[in-house]
Amino acid sequence: MEFIVNGVELREANYIEFCDFLAKNGSEKKAEFDAKIIKTAMKIYGLTAKQIAELTKYLLNCDSKLFDYPSDKIYEITLLQGLVVVKNKNTALSEKLIEIKNWAKNIDNWAHVDCVLSKVYCPKKDRNELFSFALRQAKEKDEFQARCGIIILFSFMSDEYIAEIFKLFDGLEYGRYYVDMAVAWFCATALIRYKNETLLFLENSEKINDFTYIKSLQKARESYRISAEDKAYYKTLIAEKRKKKRICF
């Protein structure tokens, strides 16, 4: 990809010029497809994941005007702002967490959360600080801000942190679709390594709703890393929950 627009080096481009660059490199067909899946109010230009990766690498290695641009208008600009923040190895974690929290206030879709917060760079010595931040963020009232915390917690799926994560989940406010689905995705993944702990949480939680319970087991049954025997067992749990509550989904 050539980082020049209208004869101007992209790092020196103003907002209009940067949008022109996105328009010239994007795909209208992909933008229409992405809009149906992402469901954002922001304009989408339809750049590919490879193009976004190239742009992120370029912007990380130069002084650009990226953070002078509006953060709530263009999907790709908001995405790039988030990626540059989380991937920057020269920013102290304390400062990075402030930037992440401010960035999260502008998002209105799951894709920004998942694409950005699954890639937070953090030195090993700062892991506990990042974990504490994720716990706090997951308690936010806004469902996309809360999802940010849950997505970060995927990188903490370990013996050291799993109990505290389930304790957090047992106190969340459910009934927010993108929070429910993030917890379900986490539980489905956790069932691979922490089957007993995850089932204990699902069966005994007083807060988790039926939707999240069932989706956790459904997503686990789609995994090739779950045994046929366990999948059959999860199917019976789903059937029992549906029968008990007469749930249709």
C-alpha cells in the first residue's frame, strides 16, 4: 500500500485527505457487508484486515495527525486510533489505560472492541495493573465499554486469574446483548481448559441469565477442541434449561 494521498504523505494528511485515502483504498462491496455485521452508526470505507494491519504499522512508526481526527465518525479511523494506542510499546501502561478508557467512550459496536482490546501490549511486570483495569472496565454500565473489560480478560484465562474472573461474572448486569455474548464466548473457551470451574459457575451463578447460559454451551459445542462426550453432555444441559424455562432460542 502506498501511503500517499493527493500528493501528500499520509502522516501529514488532514482529516479530509485521510478520508480520501480510505475511500480510494476501500471497497464499497466490503463496506456494505461490514455494515450489516458490525451495525455501527459510523461510516465504513471497507478496508481489509491486511490493509488495516499495514496502516497500523505505518502509523506506529511515524508522527501523524491521527489523533487530531474525530473519533466517532469513521469506523476505520476509530479502529486505527485504538490499535495504535494498544500496540504502542513506548507508552507506559498507566497512560495507555487512560487512553483506552477515553477511546472506548466513542465506540458503538462490538468489532472495535474485539479487534482492538484483544491486542493490548503489556509488559509482564504490569499484568496485574491491566487485570485490575479489565475488572473495573467490565463493570461499566455501557455495554460496549463493559465488553472492553471482558475481552481483555481473555488474555488472563489462567490458574492465577480464573476464579476472580468468574467472581466478577457473577456480579455483572446481564441482559445487555454484547455483554452476554462476550461472557458466553469466554465461558465456551474456558470449558476447554477449566471445565469444572466453568460448569460450577454456570450452574451456581445467581446473576447469569438463561440466554448467556445457553449460548455458552452452544458455542462450546461448536468447538473442535471439545470432546464428543462433553458436547453431548452440554446438549442435555441446554435441553434441561429450555424445558425448565420454556426457552425458544
